[in-house]
Amino acid sequence: MLIPTDELTLDDLPRADCANSELIRFARTLDGYAEVGGDMADFNSYVDALRDRPRDDLALTDLRILLFATQRAHYFQGGGWPDRPDPLMGEMRHLTDLIRTQLRTNME
């Protein structure tokens, strides 16, 4: 189910201690490709530019696009590493925490 950023609420976010599958499901509530025009080359350029910026300076939609991109990278790399920590899942958790913080700030 897609959730437009302007309709996203704290209740839509998974808990900080959620299962990986819930985090992945949340990452897919935004179609990052469509957000930047649908073209893979445009998407990759957009994400590359975001990665060079401090996370605290990013808009909510940009954080969600990075989360989506990280989830896609996780998928294409096989979905994790069962015998060691999963750095992409850790990045998805971090981005979700930043999204949560920004939503709380926007509510004030």
C-alpha cells in the first residue's frame, strides 16, 4: 500500500524494534521511482545527490526516497547476511528513525 508523504503519520511507521519484514514493508509505502519521474537513470542520479547531503538537511520525501533506495539495494544484494550484521537493514532503521523524528517535529 502506497502512502503519500503528506498523508504519512506516526502510526504508519513501524516500531523501532520491529521485525525486518515490517521495515521492508514500510520502505515500500513510497514508490521512489515514481517520485522522481519513473526513469531508473533519473532515480539513480537523484539518490546519488541525496547521499552527498547531511541526513538532517533532507526533506521528509527525500528521506523516504533514500529508504526506498536502500530497501531496493538490500533486495538486489540478496536480502541480508544471516551470519553477520546487515548494514543495509541498519541504514533502513536509521532512516526510519529520522523520518519519525521529522514527523514529530512537523506535528509541533
